[in-house]
Amino acid sequence: MVHLEPFDGRLEPDGDYEGLAFDDLDLAGQDAEHARFMDCALTGCTLDGTNLDHVQLLDTTLTEVRAGALDLPDATWRDVTVTDCRLGAVTAYSGILTRVTIRGGKIDYLNLRGARLTDVRLEGCVLGDLDLADARVSRLVITDCRIGRLDLTHATLMDVDLRGADLSGLDGVAGLAGATISNEQLLDLAGALAAQLRITVV
């Protein structure tokens, strides 16, 4: 296991953080715009209102992180694992997510509009809203997750497995093209699919 040096300073714009452990730190409201985190571990940190605009998260883990609002627009995520985090509104539109796993925890609103997702896994988590409108999604697997509302408006999906998602609501039914769903999900979505195809059911 690689030894990580403890970090006890403040985040800075354009900061370069490599091989660091961020343990139980209050980083709320700090500005890390355009910063780069490589081989880092953020554990038990508070990130409420932290500015992570255009941040790079590379080979990095986030564990039991808390934030009411978290801003990561246009961020690059590569080989990232997010575990047991409790997050409110996560603004991560237009980002690039490659080999990312979100496991456990709860996110009230995950905004990935216009993002590009490749080899992403959602496992055992609760998502109030998952917004994938205008996103390009390749090889997404959702396992044992509860999703309040999924927005696929104008999304492009390829090899997306939604069978492990307990979906309460869906926007953008046409965006399901390229997804795999279960028989039960098909029955639940029958009304929305009929409306999309202008089928009258009597």
C-alpha cells in the first residue's frame, strides 16, 4: 500500500496535490479551481461549497465525504472511487468520467448534464435525482441503487445496464435507446413508452 503524506493546509486554485491524505478536514468554502489531485485519499472531509471547477481527480478516493453543495463542473475523473459519501446537490455537468465507481452513500441531486461517462459503476447508493440529459454514456452499470428520478433527455447511451436501478421516475424516455432494462422495469415504464410513441391504450 502506498504511503500518503497527511495534508493540513488550505486548498488553492491551480494547486497540485499528489500522494496526499486529506483526513477529517474542513475544506468547506475553499477554492481549488483547476487543481489536480493524483493518488490522493479524501476521508471524512467536509467539502460544502468547495470550488472544484475544472478539477482533475486522478487515481483518487473519496470516502465518507460530506457536502450540502459541491461544485465540480467540467471536472476530469479518472480511476476514482467514491464510497459512503453524503452529498446534497452535486454540480458536475460537462465533466469527463472514466473508470469511476460510486459505492454506497446518498446524493440528493447528481447533475451530469452534458458529461461523458465511460466505464462507470453505481453500486448500492441512493440518488434523489440523476441528471444525464445531453450526456454521452458508455458502459454504465447500475447495481442495487434507488433513483428518485432519472433524466435521459437527449442522452446517448451505449452498453448501459439499468437493471439494478429502482426507478421512481424517468424523463426523456427516448434516451433509453442503448440501455438494458428488466421485464419489471419495462412494465413500470409502459405508460411512458406508450406516450412517447403516441400509442393510445384503452
